[in-house]
Amino acid sequence: MTRHETREQAFILIFESLFRDDTADEIIELAKENEEFSINDDVIKMFKGFIEKISEINEKISKYSEKRQLERIPKVNIAIIGLAMYESLYMGTPVNVAISEAVIIAKKYTYESDVSFINGVLGAFSRDTENKN
């Protein structure tokens, strides 16, 4: 499985988790039961890591989304933005790579206007992150 495929599968699990009260392990088990869904240790690590940091990530999304409150952002956008932030902050993925991958996923799963929103939020996150270094 490529890094992009791992990221996309983790995104799907994250998106699913935003609608359910199930534990991360329960969501993983449901995904394993789906024969059309690929899951490996890297997907599980990324997904569980995100879940552990979800409160911090939501705070960052709220901080960098100047035009919309977190509750008003579509869950698909939260999953994409959050995964990119998680990768950049906690997995050592360069922020520009995380943003590029987020935009690719957004183009596949969201509306065109959402792609611009996601890119804008992550751009603000990136600029702030660069200024702190």
C-alpha cells in the first residue's frame, strides 16, 4: 500500500469516526469486515494517533478557520484538515506535503468550494507553523 493509499484509508476511518460513538478499535473491526476496504498497521497507527489527538486538532482547526466555527464545517472537511494537521504536527510529515495530499483527497471527496476552504485553512496553519520555527 502506498503512502497516499494509507493516508486515504486513514481519512475514511477518521470520517467514519466523526459520525459514530464507537471506539477506534470498533471502527477498525468494522473496516476489516468490509472486503472492499484495505487496512494495515500504518492505517491503524495513523487513525488511532489522530483519535488520541482529536481535541488538540479540533482546537487548531477552530483557530485557523476564521470564517466558520468548527460546528459549521462539514465533517468531511474536518477529517481532511485534521489528518493533514496531525501528520504535520505528530508524524513529521512536511507541512507542504500534508497540504498537497489533503488537497488531492479533497478533490476526490468534497465540493470544489470545499477544496479552496481546506487549502485556505491549511495555508494559515502552515504560515503560522513556519513563523514559529
